[in-house]
Amino acid sequence: MPKGIFPNMNVPEIITALGGWGLSVRAEQLAHPTADFVEGVYCACLQQVTGLTYESLRDPVSTSISSLELENEQDLYSAAFSNNLVLYHLTRFAKAAQVEDFSAKDLFAPDKMRTLVLLSAFINFVKFTEQFCDQFVKDRREHAEKILVEREEAVEELEKVEHEIQAIKTKLAEDEPRCEVLRRDNDVLRTKMFEIKNQQGQTLSEIEKLKAEKDSLVRQRLKESLAEEIANTNDAVQRMQGRVVQSPDRIKKRISQMTLDTAEERRTIAANESKARDLQTKVNALLAIEKDVRSCVEQLNTVEKEVRSLQDTLQSLNDAKVQLEDRTIEKSEMRSRRERVQKQLVNAHEKLERAQKHAEDRKQANERTIIRLKAEYEQMAIERRDNDKQLEELRTEANNIQSQMVDHLKKSEAELNELLAEYWKLRHETDVYMETLANKLNMQVT
């Protein structure tokens, strides 16, 4: 037998308690309990505390079996799963009601005495929760209100996230043509960059060739300047020698030779000037080439900057895609959380409605009880007044009888004292008479 701190209830009390919850139970059903009967009554007690009904327990079982695709054995598995789920919740309910040895036998093979004891435990536990769990119900209501507030906040946050996602999608749709144009520009710039790099290599090779040619020209010019200096020195020496006049013919010959040398020097000077002009042209060409190379380098830097900005744009695009995926995951999580909150809200509303209905029923029962008790109290007050009147009359009569008894006792005591005095007087006279008679008759009296 289960042991607990609950008092045992008899059959009429159990029938009355279950009738208060809308369950019609007969004494014959408690005398000969069946599995269906005890399951329905136990589930009704479970519903009073937890709000779980047999139908609410069957729905998850049906959903689970349909998800497992067990069409052929659906009836078999459905019954087994339902029985196990009901037994699990009833076992937890029995432990809460201080019944530690609840088992499947109590549900499927019930016994009369054990069923009565289990019903006593369950009914006492339900009454205990109804009487002393008002704060718990209040906390549940506050929790439901908090859930409503959290649900509204979640809905607002979800709408905000959806707006952000829509804005990101719109921005992505707006940036997509630009990204496509940037991709094409990137491809063109990449091709152009490779071409410019090839041209840069060719230009650098030409610059190296021009530098080598410039060095060779500089060395040749130095040689020519040295040769010119030597020639000038030789001419000076010759002029110095020619100042010495030896003969007029030699002078004439020397003059003609000097004229020829002057013409030759003029031709050399003209040739050197043309070479200098050619070198200046080449130097100008080198400066132009250097400017072109510098502009090419600047264009390469610009292209590299554009490539980096394009890479940054692509990276931001990838980040936006990742953020969009995260927002999508958060949206699904918020949707599932919203569904759970809605389910909890529906369950809380159902529990609240049941609690309000039960409280209203209890209020009406209490009002009826108060009216009945008031009527009984008024009847008792009337009876009490009648009893007080009768008691007063009896008390008066008792006082009269007491006074009469006192008077009677006094009279009786006086009569008894007179009788005792008369008795002792007669006895004394009898003793005297016996003694006198014995003396006269010469008899010895003992």
C-alpha cells in the first residue's frame, strides 16, 4: 500500500470530490474499478493540476508516429506510445502526491483498495494545489504576461530584422549592376594592366639600351673633346712655330694650310653641333619616355588602388551575404521561437481559463456553502435561543428543587436527630429494664 501524509477518504467523499470537477462516478465503479475507468479518473486529476488532457497527450504521439512513417504498425505503436506517455505523466503526478510506488499495474489492473487510496492521495493533492497554490498561479500569470511582452518585443525585432534584410536585399539588387560593371571594368583593367606591364618591360629594356648608347656617346664625346684639345694644342704649337718667318713662300704656304685647317675645323664644329643636336633630341626623347614611364607607374598605382577597392567591395559583398545568411538563420530561429511562444501563450490562456472556470465554480460552491451555513447558523441561533429559554427555566426549576432539597435535608436531619435521640433513649431504658429484670429474676445478662 502507498504510504503518505494524506488522509484516506471513503467512497462518498471521493464521489463528492470528483462530482465537484464534473465527473459522474458511481459507487459500483469504485467497488469494481476497470482500466478505462481509473485511467479517465487519473487523467482528470492530472488535468486539474497540470492542464494536460488525454487528447493533448495523443497529439504528439500521432505526430511522432507520422514522422517515423510507421503506416503498417501505426495502431500498435500509437497505443503503446500513448500508454507509456500517460503512465509517465501519472507516475510523476503520483510522486508529487507522495505516492512513490505507482506502477502500470495500478493503471491496467486496478485493485479496489489501492484505487481508493490512490484517489485519496490524488484528490488531497489537487485540493492542496487549489488552496495553497494561488501565488503559483499568480506567478504563472505574471510569467504569461512577461511572455506576451517578450513576444511583442520578438515580433518587433523580427519586423525590424525583416526590414533590414529587405533593405540589404534591395541594396544588393541595386549594387548588382554596378558590381557587374565593376567586374567587367576589373577584367578590362586587369587586361590593360598586363599590357601596360608588358609595355613597361619593353620600355625598361629600351631605356637600358638608350642608357648604354648614352654612355657610349658620352665616352665618344670625351674622346673627341680630348682629341680636339690635342689638336688645338698642336695648332697652337704650330702657330707658335709659324711666327718664326723663314721665307715668304713658306708663309704663303702656311697661310693656305691654315685656311684649309680653318675650313676643316668649321666642318668639324658643324658636325659636332649636329651631333650635339642629335644628342639633345635623344635626351628629350628619353625625358618624354621617362614621363611616359612615370605616368604608366601612376596608372599602375591607380589600377592597383581600383583593384584593392574592388576587392574591398567584393569582401563587403561577401560579408553582406554572410550577414544575410546569419539574418536568415536568426529569422528562422525567431520564427521558431515565436511559434513556441505562441504555443506557450495558448497553453497559458487555456490554463488561465481553466483556473478561472475552476475558481468561479469554487466561488459559486463557496457562496452556496456560505448561504447554507448562514441558514444553518440562523436555525441554530433560533434553536439556541429556545435552548437558552429552556435552560433558564430548567435552571430556575433546579434552583427551586435545590432549595427544596436543602429544606428537606434540614427537616430530615432534624427528624433523624430526633429519632436517634429517641432511639438512644429507648435503648437506655431497655438496658435499664433488662438489668432490673435480670436482678429481680436473679439472671445474668451478657
